Amino acid sequence: MRAIHYRNTPQRKLVLDTVRNRHDHPSADEVYKEARGTDPHISRGTVYRNLKLLSQQGLISRVQTAGSVDRFDCRTGDHFHFMCEICEKVMDVDIPPGMDVDSRIVPPEGAEVHGHWVVLRGLCPDCLKNEKR
């Protein structure tokens, strides 16, 4: 099968740079709003299509969160995520060195594991501090 090559357009580069310059796991709408600050003519559809393509290419990661909008991450290596149940802030959680999560998973018979998707839930430090007041 032949690999599909996508042209690197100025809009795609803008979307990629926007995600790579942020470390707060922005939603597609947040990426769109920031990108419009640089290119007022970029459309919402262009941003959404490019986010999908960039995540499929492995240049950014799509973070799926139950009950919330997808977020996008500049980090593409193995790590988990933590999502605050109150403010919905998403933060990176590093995997301890030497912890091979994929090899410890027992898949259904006849299936093979290609990766993992883990989102821890709870209260972020700011919301936890506010809860205790």
C-alpha cells in the first residue's frame, strides 16, 4: 500500500505550531480562536480537518475525554492524562521509567495491543484547594 502524502500548507503549519506552543491541552475551538489571531481568514473547518490529520500523522496527540470535548497535546510520547472533574483542566501524567503498560495488558483472545489511552479523573490542585475552603 502506498503512503499518502499531504501537502504542508501554511494553515496546517499554523495549526501545528499553535498546538506545539501550548501545553494546556487546548480544544479544537481554542486552537481555532488562537489561529484566527494570526490568520483571520482561517476557517473552523480547516482547523478541525488539520487537527484530525496532524493527529493521524502522529505529529500531535488527540486526547479523548469522557463527557468533554477532545483536547490536543503537543506531546506524542507515551504518557497518561489527568482531567479535573470540576474545571476540566487536562494535565500530563508521566509513566514511571521501566513501566511497560502495554505488555501488562491482557487483550481479548486473538487481539493485539498497539497502545493505550488512560485518563485519570479527580480534582486538580486549584479545585482541591477551593473545595477545602
